[in-house]
Amino acid sequence: MKTSISGMNEGVDPTLASAISKVKRHVLPLFVIMFIVNYIDRVNIGFVRTHMEHDLGIGAAAYGFGAGLFFIGYALFEVPSNMLLQKIGARIWLTRIMFTWGLVAAGMAFIQNETHFYILRFLLGVAEAGFFPGVIYYFTRWLPGVERGKAIAIFLSGSAIASLISGPLSGLLLQINGLGMHGWQWMYFIEGMFSVCLCVFVWFWLDANPHDAKWLTRAEQDALVNAIDDEQKAREAATPIRPSIGKLLKDRQIILFCLIYFFIQLTIYAATFWLPSIIKKMGDMSDFQVGLFNSIPWLLSIIGMYTFATLSAKWKHQQAWVATALLIAAAGMFMSTTGGPIFAFVAICFAALGFKSASSLFWPIPQAYLDARIAAAVIALINSVGNLGGFVAPTTFGLLEEHTGSIQGGLYGLAATSIIAAIIVFYARTTAKPATVAASVDTAPKHA
């Protein structure tokens, strides 16, 4: 049975529609949960900074550098990991990624000095590398292009949900003491081992390709595979030039995408790693109370992301919406320098509406620009380069606090970079010249 992609615009074949619906129900909830767990294991150090300083002597500069080292390991191994995923298969590789990051995250419970902290943060980045583009790649083998963007948007909501729940969860776990371990050690160990346990479920729940999915009928399997294959053949027929990596690295648009995402991530991770410390300056609060306050900006950001997504779908001009969100982030970061800790917290809540919305609004721009054959590789590249902002921001903030006793200069810098990103986003294209991007790199999947 053959299903044409063009026919999907006129009316989706019932068998194909049924298959797509089943894939979303079967796969999407698990990927969202995986992303939530992934994000918590990545950023939970923000809640134990003062505890590690008291117990291990890890100061602000060491904390900022260690927090950022994660993103060096992540950036170095993101693209190689994505290449291995395409060779080995998404099911095996995603399970491996989750298993190793869970072990390293749990191992953070046993660090004894700065060196241990640095090594394990770097290894955590290495272990997690490839997860995000790996999921995107999985979608390319299971969903036609018209449905892929919606699935990615739902998947990305996992980071916002994780930001919302990580504070209260970590606050509760920090209250556990016993067996010779402090609360911060129990937090690392429990959250890391949850990932290890979850990967067992992932192994049995995910299938390598549609024809392995027993929860799809044979007709649904064929409809899904044929639709995706027809879509790919149409692209290859339209752009038959064999892609090359060299042209990818010379593409001005891809460089702009990396730069914009880097500026967005600067603000996100500066707030992620330093917000709990700002909250603690507001008054004498328990770890759980700090966690509850930490959830407020992220709750507001979820509302903002939904609102911006609705508005951008109604009044289409993606660059303008990204720029608006970035200007909101810039205003919030600047205002956070003009008052005390409580006012700074309120201002960052306002900024969170902007920088998280900018992150979700950004991805449709490169997705619209890229040929599917290069989408997985370029998304991995943009994600890895952009995430270097997660190294620069906490490292800079740590050095500033260590040497000046204040992070005000860093907040000014974030306001400035958000404004710069708001300007350059208008130079980013959403459509490509036929002979340019299609000829960038060959990432046509060999198998899933």
C-alpha cells in the first residue's frame, strides 16, 4: 500500500492517520518523561551549591566552572554520538545514553573535592551527548514531516516541566539524611538511579523501526514507512546533488542559527544555575521553600511558551516573535540589577517568559530552512554549539561572584546579548536556496 505525501494535504489516508496517532500515544509521553529526567540530572547542582561549598569547600568560581564543564563534554561528543546513533540504531543508543548518564549522575553523590566535581560534570556531558538529536532522528523514522514539528514542540515542553518540578523535588530529597550520607548526596543518588531504572523500561518500550512495532497493524506499518520513504524520495529528486560537510560549515544561515541559540542558552543556564542562590538571599528559607520559589519563573515560562506559540501560529512571522521574546528577556535581566533580591527574583520571573519562549520559538526557523537529509546533523550542531552558552554563563558568573562578590556585570551582559540576538534573528532565513542547504551534508538514515 502506497501513501503519497501530497495526499496528506488533501486528506490523510485513514490507515496512515491511525498509525500516526498510535505513534504519538506510544512514543511521545515516554520521550517527554526522558527529557524531564535528563534535564533534572543536568541542572540539579543549582540546588546544592551552598551544601557543596559547606561540606566540600567548592567555592563560587569552582561551582561555575564545574557546572559549565558539562557543556564542553556535551558539545565535543554531540555530533559523534548522533553519527553512532544512525549506525547502531536509535533504540539501542538512546537506552545506552540514559543508562550512562544515570550512572554518572548517581556518582555525583560520592565526590569529595573540586577535581571529582569537574571530572563527573564533564563525563555527564559526554554521557548525555546525542540524546536531543537522537530523539529528533527517531522522529524522522517514525513520523512524516508534517507531524514532526508538532512532536518536537511537545518533546521540548519536557525542559519547561522539568524546570517546574526540579525545585520542589530536589528540595524534598535534600531533607533525607542517613547511612552516612548528606541530603545533597541522596538527591544526586536517587535522581541518577531513577534514570538507570527508567532506561530498562525504555529498552522494552521502544522499537527500532515501524515494522518491529507489534502495536501497529501490518497495514499501518506499511502506510507509515511508505509515507516517510515517499517524502524522502521527493526531497532527493528535488535536490539530487550529493551533500558535503564542507558546504554545511560554510553556510551563513547555519552559523547564524548557532549564534542565536548560543545567546539564548546563555540566559537560560545563567538563570538555571544561579536562581536558587538569588532566592536564598530573599530570606531564611528551607531547601524545600527555595525549590517552591524556584518553580515560579518556570511556571510562568510555560504559560509564556504556550501564549507565544498560539500567537505565532495566528500571526506568522517567526523572527519577529523570537525577537520579541528576546527583548522581554533582556528587559527582565536588566531590571534584575536595579533592586534588592526580591525585586531581582520578580524581574527574572519576567525574563523567564522571554528566554524560554525564545528557545521554543527558535527551532521552527532552522527546521523550515533545512532539508530533512541534513536536519539531524545540523540540529545536533546547533544544539551542541548553542549549549556552549551553558559553559560560558555559569563559569563567568562564578568568576564574577568570586572576585567581585556580585553577578551584576553578568546580568548586564545577558541583557546585551539578548538584544544582539533579537537583532540578528531577522537575518535568519526560513527558506533555503535549492542548491545551498540541500547540498550541505548527507545524513540520509541507513536504518533505525
